[in-house]
Amino acid sequence: MSDFVSDFWAWYVGVIVIASVLGCLWLMKSQDVPTDEGKELDHRWDETLVELDNPLPKWWKGLFYATAVFAAGYFALYPGIGSYAGLLGWSSVGQHTQELKQADERYGPVLAKYLAMPVEAVATNPEAREMGKHMWLTYCTQCHGPDAGGNTGFPNLRDADWIWGGTPDKIKETITLGRQAMMPAYGGQEAAVGGPQGAVEMAHYVMSLSGMKHDAALAAKAAPKFVQVCAACHGVEGKGNALLGSANLTDRYWLYAKGADSTSVQESIVETLIKGRAGKMPAQLDNLGEAKVHLLAGYVYGLRNEGQTEGRAQ
């Protein structure tokens, strides 16, 4: 309740909780009415099924009273009535902090050992890789997949293509600080790429850089504009710049293409030119701490040579 800016909500919740418990007690007490046990009432179904004027079973009523007593005890000991903290002073934040402390005491020395090792050594250590794999499955699979093969818009980390650089230091820097990629949208800038038709022409030129099937005439029309507009980030030869996070356009790794065929790649490039892209890798230092980041960087670095799959980069 501490997140609320008004005490009204604490009282609101508290009144509802107390009223619910008291209402349960009142309901059960209201059922204590005189009965003529065994007397048959004027209710009959299917000829032989009758209703008797019997009191409610004591065990059934006892369960309801027990729940009320349990609730009263629980709300006295633990938070649950508005802003009341409970006699035990328990909180989910406090329990989480305690669990983190216990985990640090248990795993801290192990993590410190690997933190002192170079990332390359961590990448080849069986125990470290196993720990890194568990961390990967916990924190990274949502975007990059359990096998690190990536997905549309999320890089494949098992190949040889790295937009921001694939050295141990660069991988650790990416995990630590995160990355913010930005491809401007040229959809409304006729002078830049020439509108939708110009985007198609530029797509064919970009595809020509990687030796893909393309229309040479359309590519030739876009060549001067590539030097004027795109070379500032991707370079005149289209090989990209890891310092800027600009993709290498001369390989056949396509981050946003839904397939490796020419049609899919062309559609992806046209969409990128018109709408732009804004990929983001969240920073993990505050979430994981330096030791876990180091361990995870070693695991990711070790993935580089485990597979050469198609489908990455722009």
C-alpha cells in the first residue's frame, strides 16, 4: 500500500477486509435458528426425495468459524489490512532481500572466482558454462531463444556476425550497458531515398552488396543516393561500423527479414527504409550485478563458434 499517494486506499482495503470477516461470522450466526429436527417439510421431489427441518451440520459451521479465526490471526501477524504492517513485520521486499543475501553468501565465492578469470577462460570452463547456460535460460531466452538462434528483430548469437562487435569486451559491454540501435525512417523524406519507389531501388542496391539476386537497373539508380545518405553510417562499401552499431550490408545476415529469400529480404529492407528501426538491448548490470554479467558474457562468447546459421544483421 506504500505505493499509493493517498491514505484513502489503505482505509478502503482495510474496511473491505474487516467487513468480509465480520460478514462471514454474522452469516453463520444468523443460521442459528430453532429447528424441528427430523420433521418432514412440505418439499418433495421425485416422490421419495424429501427435505427435513434439520440444523446445519456442526462440522460444516465449524469450518466457517475456523476460517474467520484463521483470517483474524493472519491479518494480525501479516500485512493485509490497508497499511497495517502486521505484528511480525514481514514484507515481500524484506523476504526477497533476505533470500538475495543468503544466495550471495552461498554463491558469492563461486562468482568471485569466475569474475577474476578472463571472459575467454570463462567461456571454456565447463562449470562456468553450465552456470551461464542456466542464467541464459532465465534472462535471455525471451528474446534470443533457448538456443540463442534469435528471432525476427532479435540477433542470432551463434553466428559470426556482430553489429556492435563480438570480442569478449564488446559482448560484456553490451550486456552491462545495453544497446540502443536507431535506423532513421525515410518514408516521408523524398529527397533522401526517393519515396516508396526509391526504397525499392535502394533495397536492390543493398541486396547487390551481398551478392543476392537483384535488379541491376534498379540498383544502379540507387547507387549515388547510397553514397549520399547511407554511407555516413554503413560506409561507402556498406560494411558497417561497430562503433555506431550500423550493420554490415555485404553479408547475408538479415535481422528483420522473415526469410532468407530475395523477396523476404527486399520487403524487409523497404520496410526498414520507410519506417526505420529502433532495436533495444536492455542494460543488465543493475539487474544481475558485475559477476553474473561476466559469467553470462563468457557463455555468450562461447556460443560464437558453436554454429554458423543464417539469418542475422540489419
